[in-house]
Amino acid sequence: MGMDLATLAARVATETRIPVTGRDIERILVALLSAEDVWRIAELARIPLLALCAGLRALADAGWVSWESWLVRLTDAGAQACTQLGLSPAPALDCPRCGGRGIELGLLNQLSAAFHELAADRPDAAQEFDQGHVTEETTISRVAEMWRHGDLAGKDLLVVGDDDLVSVAAALTRLPRRVAVLDVDPRITSFIGKVAKRESLRIEILSHDLRAPLPRSLARAFDTFACDPTESLEGFLLFAGRGLASLRGPGSAGYLGLTHAEASLAKWRAIQERLVAWGAAITDLRDAFHAYVNWPYVETMRGWEHLPVRRVPGRLEPWYRSALLRIELVTEATVDLGPVEGNIFLDDEAATT
Amino acid sequence: MGMDLATLAARVATETRIPVTGRDIERILVALLSAEDVWRIAELARIPLLALCAGLRALADAGWVSWESWLVRLTDAGAQACTQLGLSPAPALDCPRCGGRGIELGLLNQLSAAFHELAADRPDAAQEFDQGHVTEETTISRVAEMWRHGDLAGKDLLVVGDDDLVSVAAALTRLPRRVAVLDVDPRITSFIGKVAKRESLRIEILSHDLRAPLPRSLARAFDTFACDPTESLEGFLLFAGRGLASLRGPGSAGYLGLTHAEASLAKWRAIQERLVAWGAAITDLRDAFHAYVNWPYVETMRGWEHLPVRRVPGRLEPWYRSALLRIELVTEATVDLGPVEGNIFLDDEAATT
């Protein structure tokens, strides 16, 4: 990694207050070697969106990058720099059958069809709660992952925040013993309630703001929890901590989503340090497992103004992805989180709130 | 999880001195619901082999399991217990195209063919060094994973212990800037040397016992390291620590293998705690990514006598698998490992030494 990348990284880190390495600048360049559309670049670069935006401006100032309409391109000087740095496009090596998830969904066709039908008139993602839901195929894949790990059949499942409708897909399999949902958004709880009633699915639905500790009846009561946390460090740990507090004990498991778009690897590390300290081992971490439907508030999200070029992406043109993180308790959970107050969605890396 | 599983787990934990949870006993039962061959059961259960062996004996004493010739089966009472516990066979959901790895190897056919040819007369795995190499397809997949992550093209790669011949496959791509190998086994270093000479591959080969710190010239000199550590906690951390010490700094990455067969989730957690403390984030953890060729010393390995039924598995009938763990430095590495002495292969969970 040349001196230049480290200098650029330092500039971007100072501007954004996000930990950015020379390697992150390199990731931007590799993305630029592979795509021109700003959303594809964002998907491929796998660094915080705000760091990407600042990085593109820094690269433009260096004469390596330029843009027009919604395309961002390497200049001749930029392309030369890439060659000198030994960089080449990332190979497209995702398995074309499973999209890189490694899961065969053929077995679950019936479930998928039923879920698609039920999810058709779901509520739109709401900015107020930092929502943004995954594609229906993603929800089914997440449930499949629980099933293959033995975290679904005969188990008690708590879904902590459920705009992804994991509770519905899980209950549709008829495999879990118990399915419960916590959500703060009345549109979500009432939608799940209606679907459950119509389809005779046993889903317990609780309206709850996660800033408060779990209701006593839910503590140490579940085998599995699932959530897709907001990604400020504090917010992520709040979701994860509440989830861990809901688990029975050693052998119980949690599923979480974690992005690059709003979380630097420094944040990943801070999260992992805490999860491990709380008594969990990380058993699986599959990057880009979750694909998100583009939300209706993209033009008012924090990152929008930072983009060098602006185009509203199509609803089903996913660029925002997250890793699937599975953790399993190996000791009793030792989460020490009381009530918190105020905005849990915001930190320097947040881009979609 | 019933009281019985916890009691059984406690017995197994006491006997084996391995951390075993009720959930681990459940994993044995689910494996028994899905297979009868002892090696398939070992593959599916995903717990330490010695804990599995003790668990099967405990389940036999409870009247839930019996065996004859090389098959292990649930008894009627065992099957009933599974039903009462709500357990069912694990679904076979691995993508049939990529085997669950998520990688399309079609692009790499030429590389694969060349590698197969070169690896044909490789040295056999040696018990003295706790060797056991992965299948050739696995080595290619590991190199593909490095490539897609940007850890191969134009980069400096150190392979720390290389009975898997990662250095050869990596050099064959002609993508890395530098490939270096450390190994203590003269059969491996001389084999790689011969191949490199014949194929005009630039591979630096060093004979080195990892119990000693890295040669000064290799410290902070690489972008990427790869290793498949021995799995005693001390041995694993020694490989990982030497690897991290070889990395340039933030943005540099390491690839490691980690099994269930010789590492409880408690050990996974201890490893993860240390990796994070040393300055790394875990960026990818794909379970069962690596498949191993059965080694010639299976009948003299530590676990053999513990098996309830004994059959020498076929060479290409993999049961021993490991996760692919990718880590990336987010700060300078802070590894504090001096020279160590004595046997680094043994702890309570070791089964194949």
C-alpha cells in the first residue's frame, strides 16, 4: 500500500471521524475498477457509506476520479495509479445458484410462496425507527439458516424488532415451539397480528421500546433470538444485549445483521469484543448474506447529501447488504445493560437514519 | 432442553474435561437422527470428537443409543426421547452447486487442473507435525476467497505451515507480488521447492519451527497470511500470533482454519477474544468450508481408541472439516508471544494428534 493511500485515508478519517485505513481507500479503487454506478460502487466497496463519499471526493481532488450524471469513474491518472498499486477488479465468484449464500432454497418453495403472498401488503420502511427491511428471499434464507443450525425446530424464538417479518416466516414453517415478537412500531405489530390471525399462526406480539430492559417474563426464556439492529455502536449493542438477555443459557443462539455501509471494521471489532465478553462465541459470519429492499426515504437519509452523484435506486436493486452473524452462548450471559435514553440511531458512521 | 441433557452433558464434561453443554448432547442426537455411520455422525454433530465419543457412551448407558459393526443407532427409547425433545433431522440445505461454500469455481478450472497435477505426488500427512491436509478443491477455494477479498492480487502472502500447498496454488494464479512459506517439515519445504523450480514459480521457502518467533525479516512484511493451525488453544494462538506479527498493519488480513472436532465453542470464544485483543476484527467465518483428506495415521491418533465403533474411513470420504476464519487488523497488531517450548499439539480436546 503506497504512501498516498495512507495519506488519503488519514484525510478521510479526519473529515468523517470514521476509522479509515489505506486498505479502505484501496477497496474504493477496486470497486471503481469493477463498476461505475454509485450504488454498485457502494455495494462493492464494503466500507461505511460516509467514508466512501468522502473518499471519492478526496480521490477526485487527487485527480484520480471524476463523475457525471450518476456515474463515477476512474480518470486515466486513477487507472494508472491502480496499475502501479497492483490493483485489479474483484472477480465475480459468487455461486450463481445460491447467490453466494451457500443455501439451497428449493426445499422451501412452498414456504417461500406462502411468505411472498403474506408479505405483499406489509408496511413501508419508516425512517422514524431506522427501518429498512430485507428482501423476502433473504428472510427465508435467514430462517433456513436457523433451521439447519437446529435453532428453529422445537425451539422458542424471540424476534427483536421485526420489520423483516422473520416471525411470520418462522411460524409458517410450523417448526418452532414458540414464536414471540417485540417491536415498537404499531404498524408492524398490528400487521403481524392480522397475518397471524388470518393464517392461524401462534405468534406472541409485544409492543416494546428496546431502550427499556426486556419485560421480566421474556428474560432467560428463549433458545434463539433474531434481530437486525440499528448500527450505531450503542444501538447495535442494545439490540444484541437485549437479545442475549432473552436467552436461556449456554447453547442458546442469536442471529444478527451487520453492515459495512454503516459500520467500520473498527466498529465490528468493538462489537465482537463485547459479544464475546458477554459470554458468546461467534459461530458464523457470512458477509453480504442479507440484501435490503431500498427504502422510500433514501432522499432524506443522512448519507444522501454526501453522495457525489445522486440517483434514487430502484426498490429491488439492492446495494445495502449485511452480514449474517450467528452467536452462541458458551456461559450464562453477563449483559449489564439498564435502561437508556435518547436517540440510539446516530453515530459518526450512521448513513441511513 | 430437558434436565436429562444437562445431566448427560455434565457427565461428559467431567469425564473429558471438555466444556460440553446440553445443546452439544442435542447436536449428537440430531446427528443420530440423520446418519448411522460414525464418521458422518462426527461430521454432523460439530462438537469435539472426544466429547462425541464420551457422549455416545453416556447415551448408550441411558439406553438411547446402541451400536454394532460400524453403525451407531438410536434405540426406540432414544428415538422417543428425540420426539419428546422436539428434535428432528437437520435439513440438507447446502447448495448442490457450490457445496455450501458460496463460491463458483468455474472461472478457476485451469488453475484447478494445474494444481491437481502438481499436487499428485505430495507428501503424506505426518503425525509428527499434526498434519492433515485439505482436499485440492478446498485449497483452490481458499485461494479464491483470498482473491475475491483483495488479499491476493498484487499482495505479499505468507503461508505459515503449508501441507495444504496454498503457496503453490496462490503462486500458480500469478496474482500475488510475493509468496513466502514457513514450514518445519523438510518433506514439505523440499516438495514445494521442487514444484516451484519446475514451474518457475517464485516462492520463498523457509524452514522454521513456529515455537520460535518469526525471523526478523518477516515481521510486519506481509499483506496476507494463511495458516491451518494445530488446535490446542496454545498451538492455535501460536500460529495466529506469528501470522499477525507478519502483517504490515491495519488492513492486512489473515486466513485460518478452525474445527469443531478438536475445539469446543468455549475454545472458539477464547480464540476470538485473543484475536480481537491483538487488534483484529473477524470479517468472515464460514463453517465447514474446508474438507480434509483422511490422513494415514487415523488408527494411531488419540481419538481412535475413544470411538465406540472403529472403521478406517476412505481417503476421500471427508468427515473432518474446519471453518474458514478471515481476520483483518484494524490497529497495529499487539501480539506478545515470545519463544515457547515443548509439545504445542496437545490439550483436552485434541483428537487427531
